[in-house]
Amino acid sequence: QKWDGSAAATTIAGSPANARYLCWHMNRMYVAGVAGKPNGFYFSDKGDVLTWPVDNLLYIPSIGGAITGFASHSGRLFIFCQHAIFVMEGDPPILGEYLISVFHALIGCDHPYTLSTLGTSTAFTYQSDPMVLSGDIRLLSERTRGRVVAKAPASDQNAWAVLTPDHYAVGLSANSSVGSPAAATVGPLTLYVFERSRYQCWSDWIYTTGAAMGATVPFQATVA
């Protein structure tokens, strides 16, 4: 959709319907997560986010499961799937001017919306492990292995994440209320905060409400 800052947002004519994952890369908008196309992703015309030709659609192999997000840095578009990561170099749609290849065949992002990029680093989670992609892929640190407790697949749609120079924060909810201002309750909600010390060692703090939380219930730290 588009919003001019005053009136209500309106749908962009011809754009993919109900896309879940968006990324701005090399002056184009990329989207994925469209129903019926788990391994397909669309892209807008260059420099024109309002124009979406029907042929601006690419697919990646299904070996890693469905697409779960994007990251743009170092002039490349990283395409995250549930159990693999692909990378696109160049600029579509002309064949020969872009290349899509496997970046990692054994690690992906199985918690959608835990992806967060800062500069040339992207943090994400895979099988309860907080990971970072910065040139290569590695655990945030051995101390943080297995710290992001897996949630039901439905709750993965109700997560958020932010990466700063010294923190990676991930919020996960056990229900579908997260992110909905109209929801009466939000939770149980768990917030994972991973902090880097001056010695470049990552440690973590885990905060949880422990139960559904209404508008007047404060967020409490229960585990450290």
C-alpha cells in the first residue's frame, strides 16, 4: 500500500496481494510471502515502487522451504528460507544481468520477522539459535546457543526484531495479538535481549510476562 501522510493508505494497483516480507534493494522493492507462491518473490520497476509488471517474478528452488525474509547489504540481496539462504547478485529482470545461487544450504531463518539488518550485518534466529550473517554465518556466541525458545508456527507471524551496534532484541508472542493495537491482550510475550560487551562477548537477558498481558499490565523481567 501507499500513504501520502494525510489520507488513509491505499492499495498500489497491480502490486502482489498480501505479501508478508518486504525489502528495498538497489532502488527496487522486493516482496515475498504471497499465498500460493512460497518460493517466489516479486520486484517493482527500478526507481518506481508504484509499478509492478506481472513478469517481475522470480523463483528459487524449494530445497530450503518457503521464503521467510530478505536482507540487503554489500550490493547483494540475501533471500532467507526456512532451512537455507540464497543470494542474488546483479539486477533483474534481464537474464544474464543477475545470478541467484545458494549461500548456505543447511541454515536458514525458521522464525519469520526475527531478521534485522544493520549496515553489513544481519541477525536472525534458526532452530532456537541467534545467528549473524556478516560476510559469513556464525552463532551470535556460544553462550547464546539455543536461547530463543521455539514457538508455535502461528506465533512466528507475530514476532519482531531489532539490531543495534551492541544489541539484538527479539520479541515473540504465543498468540496472534502481538502488533495489534486493538487486541485486548498481548502474550504471553517473551523478549530476548542479547548484549555485546566491550570484550565482544555476547550475553543475554530474557524477559517474559508469563501470562497474557492487558493494556494496564506492566512488562516484567522474570528470568535473567
